[in-house]
Amino acid sequence: MSLNLPNFTENSNAACLANNIASQLKNETCKNAFRYSSTLGTKPNVTEYDKLMDGCDIKENHTVQGVILPVCVPRLDQFLVLSNYTSPQYAKYLKDSNYTGTGIGSEDNWMVVVLSTNTSTGNFSGAASLIANVRMGKSLVALFIVFLVVSAVS
């Protein structure tokens, strides 16, 4: 079965936040990975989350409709990453056409996907736009492979 994923655009602020969160989580164990995710209107349980947003020039009121989806997989094994993002807990967000942008970050065993909307309360914007983090390219390729596998398996 296909996930029928929407086409996402790159959101550099969301990518910055995803990279910052992944870096923050790199020394955490995988045991409680889901506790670091966020849903509509909630903040992830990440130390100094507000500082991470400030570092990406993101205003808090521009994140209300966005979601943060971290997974922790040893050596970021592609099959296990795919399994995590296709689980009902995360797939419902990836299939939701309200999410139009994405930012992706990874560090060690952690991959973080930040989904944004095209509304002012979910676009992860700030006072100025950011240039995409160089690490974004590697992460986007990994996520693209995951989505490609999902489509091929379907």
C-alpha cells in the first residue's frame, strides 16, 4: 500500500531546528525516542528547546501547527528508519496534506523530521530566513531513499 505522500518543500528554518534537536539528542539512548516528539500545539521534551528555536531564528508562535518527529535507530539503518516513519504514530503526519514543508536533521543514531505548514502558525519562520545547513543534503538523501522504498514496496 502506498503512503500517498504530499510533495514537501525544503524549509531551511525547520532543517536548522531538526539538526539542532538531533545534535541535542545524540547522547540519548533510543529507549524513549517517542517522548521527544511533538504534536500540534506542544513542545518536544528537549532540553533548552527555546534556545534551539532562537538559534534558528524561529518564533514560537510560528511552530504551533508544526510537528517534530524524531526516531532513534542504531547506525540509522534504512529499514528501521522506514519502519519508524511508517508506523501509525508518524505516518498520519507524513500523509497529512496540511504539511507542505520539511526540515531534516541527523546525528549519530538520531534522525529528526520537522513538518511545517504554509500558514503563519506552522511555517517555522522568524525575523529573517536562514541558509540551509550543509548537513541537510545528507539527511534529505536519506529521507528520499526511505520514501522511495515505501513507494516501491507499495
